[in-house]
Amino acid sequence: MTGPTRPTTRRTALRAALGAAGTGLLAGSAAADARHADSGPSGDLRIATGEPDGFYAAFGRLLAAQVTAAYPRLSCEVVRSEGSVANVRLLQARRAEVAPALSDIAWAAYGGAAPFDRRVPLRAIGRVYENYVQLAVRSGAPIHTVADLAGRTVSLGAPASGGAVLGDRLLRVAGLTPGTDVQVRHLLMPQAARALRAGAIDALLVAGGVPLPVLSGLDARPGIRLLPLSGLLPRLRAGLGPAGSGLEAVTVPAGAYGRNPEVRTIGVANLLLCRPDLPVPVAAALTHVLVRRAGRLVPAAALGTQFLDARSLISTGAVPLHPGAVAAYRELHG
């Protein structure tokens, strides 16, 4: 998937994608909500998200609000975490029912590959959006490629985030050994932003939508520039095996951050995961919300086109769809 060359409105982008799919799924959504409100599932639903300033957290809050609006008998709680790896572990420990995760992390967990030591039983509600890997440096720094980070310090994000795992792999395929050639820190987003501004680190890596508030906040001071990452994609894919199929080249549009030109980077499909024992009616309800309320699930700052394409919701790769999601997609698509 390639991002747009200029920002588009989120509702225009979403409606265009949904219309192109030819499903007409948004038609009659108000009537459908009313029909399901009294007869829908009931109970408690814990949604694991991510860091407070990240897109997982923003998406999780919107999802919780829309689930409750459509199905008032479902009580949603948003659970903060460090990101993808932590979210899978929360599902595994039965401390959450639903959580987003990067596809490479989800597929690794399902197959029992690193960073997991055994297979994690998972199911998917859908492929909900594209995460953009964004490696930022100070605008005036003499750093133009990942290899230029040799001898420098970079934050790869929270230890239990998918971005930290992917960031480590990016450094290695660029020929850098973390801890030897480049010093690695694992800072939360606000800490990383302060460290970059103060000059305590030379780069920070984040994975999420575009624009990310933590990077937008660095636009004016000290000013940032994103490094191109798509050139590392072939080597990255080769090292990941089947999980590498979830990675693709994407474009951060010009002007997403300050006056920076467009930058080619790496996109990672994002899955909304659940436990296999999630009740079928709850999984179906979540699927209805993803499809019928897509335009209300986009954080306000997002450019929009990386979210909720009706054509790709069912493309969850190695992690099978939950039976409740399968039934809902069949109902929605006729």
C-alpha cells in the first residue's frame, strides 16, 4: 500500500475505499445499530491498546466508544500497554479480550516464533489498518540512512512494543549490531521526544499512523526529518520468512511533518486480535462495528487512508478469523 502524496480528509478516504469495495456496508447503519442495541451481546470487554500518546491508544478509545454506542450492554474497558508484544501477552494471560498488534508480531505469536517461546492461541477480528514505521532524526543532523546511525544513540520504543522488535531487525539488516555499533534505548514516546529535543539521543523510532502526535510535537523544536527505510525491505522480509509478507513499502506524504518531502518507509499490517474463547456474538458485534462505523474509528489527527479498507479487513494472514467474525462478514457481504 502506498500513502497519498498529499493529505486527504479521513471521511473522504474511508468512504472512497468502502465504496470501491462495492459492498454498500455503510447504508442503513443507524437502523442496524437500533436493531442490535437491545438484542446484542452483554458483558465486559477489555481492549488492550498501547502508550497514551500512540495510535493504538487513540484507536482503542474510539473502538470502545463505538462498541458501547452500538451495543449498550457491552461494557468496554481500555487497558494501557507498551504495544504489540505486551498486547499478545495480555491476551495470553487472559487480562484482555481484544487487542491490536502488528501482523509480524501476531504471526510470530501464533507460530511460536521469537519473541515468543511457545505458540499463543489467537484469532483475528480483522486487519484494521497500516502502521507506518517512522525513524526520526533532528532536521540538521548529518544522518541520512540507517547505516549513518553507527556510533550514535537511538530509541526503539517501549521494550514490549512491536516497533522495538522491528527496530532491532532494521538495525541488523542495515549492518549495525545493537549495543555495539549503535547504542539502543527503550524509551516511551514522551521520554524519547524529550531526549531527542535535548540531544540525549540521535534518533527515535515509532510505529503508528500518520501523523503521530509525538513527532508532530517535534516539528517546531528542534525540527525533524524521517529516514527512508523502504530500501531495507527486501533484506528485512528475507529474515522474517512468512511473517515478512506483512511488510510493504509505503509513503509518508509530503507535509505530514512540517515542510518535509514525502518519504518512502515500511508499512506493517495491523490486526485486531482476540482470544479463541471470545463469545461468537461478541466477535460478530466487533466486526459489525469495524465495518459499519469505520468513519468513526479514525483518530482526528490521522490522514485517514491507512485505515479500515473494507477490501482488506478479512486479510489476516496466518492468524485465522474468529468464527463470529466470519459469520458477520458473510452477513455483511451477503
